[in-house]
Amino acid sequence: MSETVSKRRQADRLRADRLKADRLKEGAGPSASSRMSRTPLGWWRNPWRRPHILASATWLYVAWSLLPVIIAIAISFNSGRSNSVWQGFSFQWWWGHPKFDPSGALLVSPELRTALIQSLRLSFVTMFIAVPLGVAFAIGISRWRGPAPAGANFLMLFSFVVPEIIIGISMFLFFTYLLKVVHLGTGAQLLSLVTYQVSYPVIIVRARLLSIGKEYEEAATDLGASPTQAIRRVLLPMLYPAILVSFALVFADTIDDFITVRYLSGGANTEPLSVKIYNFSRGSLTPAINAAATFLLLSTLAVALIGVFLYRRITSGQRGQTQEMTGYLS
């Protein structure tokens, strides 16, 4: 019996050695697939080829999109008045006194400085009002029963579908003929911006709530926490990433808003920087207008970077707490 088993093992080893030898022989010569891939048609049909065409199109699109922005930013640091000829590097169109226009710099011109302050005022106030309202509204919708939540969701999405010019005209007519207590100016601008910017945090926070589920709140209540404590100590910390994203989006969409704030401006002192850029662009342009546009871009990038930094800090802390809790339970 043992001799039979040993003979079978030797036969299996011989078969395995022969299969290895045959595979090595086949691999020594060029296979059909490799020969096929060397032809143009075979290279095109190969799904694992390097996407040279797609990469080239992507980089061309990126260059086409960013090149005008880079040129506009560079002109804001031009030492001359020209918007097309580079005459040297200088900060004079930001806070200096250019010899071509001594009071025309961004932070020196009273008109541009007032518009800059108005843009920051509208952006920060709208952000700090719309985001808490949106978070509360999203939590309320998630706990609402019946057909009303579907209508509320449609209302939130409706503001993304309606053209902004219709929103601006409708709000102008509303404050002019119906709500006459609120005059055109900063108050009307804030009410209109908050009304339509609240949709961002509602949609983002609701998506986060759907991914979290109700298990964490139920576990907190089972451990003796009240509904308010469960929201404050369990749910809100898990919503911090969505809340930070909402802050960044609301700020970015508000600081460069043009149509709504232009219709609701009560005078030159309530026009934000976006409206001033449009007004100056119809006349003789100076690099100060490029500096104003660059300021809008840099402020948006700064808020986005702060949001990313805080997001990483918060999520890393949450991951550490989750790992600690998992180790404790195990």
C-alpha cells in the first residue's frame, strides 16, 4: 500500500514538473496577446494601456481653465497701469499709492475699501446665520413624519434649479411692494442670501445623517442620555465634517454673489466687491480691479483650506476615539 502511494506521488511530481517546463517554453517566445498589442489596432483595443489621450485632454482643460486666472492674478501685481503689458512686480495696486492713480489701490480707494468690507460682512453674517439654521432644519426634517418632509426637500432643491436672476427680481419686488419695513440695502441683502443659502447645509447635513443612521442616538438614550444630550454630545460631533463643508460652501457662494445683491443694493455704500468689479469693468480698467478679483479668490481659498484643516483634525480625533472604543470593547 505504501509503495502504491509513493508511486502516485512521484507521478504527480513528474506531471507538475512537465507543466512548469511547458509554461516556461510558452513564456519564452512572444505570446499572441503581446504581438497583438504591438500593432496600432491592438494597442487601441487594449483596456490596460496608458490613457495618454485622456491625460492630454485633462491637462489641456486644466491649462485652459487656469491660465486666464493666473494672468489676472499676475496683472494685479503689475507696477504699471496696463492690463496687458507686464511692467514689473509691485504691491502698489493693493495698498500703495500708484503714480497713475494715487487713490486707486484696493485698500486705499474709499469706494473699493467700502465694497470689500461689505462683501466680508455679507459673507460672514450669512454664513453664521444660514449654517446653524440649515443644520437645525436638516435634523428636524430627518425626524419629521408624514408627507411634509418630501415637500421640504423639494423646496430645498428648488433654489438650485431656479435661475438666480429670477430670485433677485422676486426678492426685489418682495421688499419693494410687500415687506416695505425692510429697506433695500444690507438688511434686504442678508435676508435674501440667508433664505437661499440655507439649502446648502440642509442638503449636506441630511446626506450625512442618512449615512450615520439612528443607532448612535438610540445607544445614547439607552445609556440614560436625554434626547437633547444625545443630539449635543453624540450626533453633533459626528456632523462636524458636514457642518464645516457647509460653512465653506456658503462663504464661497456668498462672497462672489452678484445678481441678488445688485438688485437689493440700496446705494453705492451697500454694493459689494463683485458689483464694483462689474461697474469698473465697463470703464477704464486698472490693476486694482484685478487685485479685487484676486482678493475674492484668495479669501475663498483661505476659508476652504481652514475648513480642510479643521476637517482633518476632527476626523482624526473621531478615528482615534473609534479605535479606542473598539479596543476597549474587544
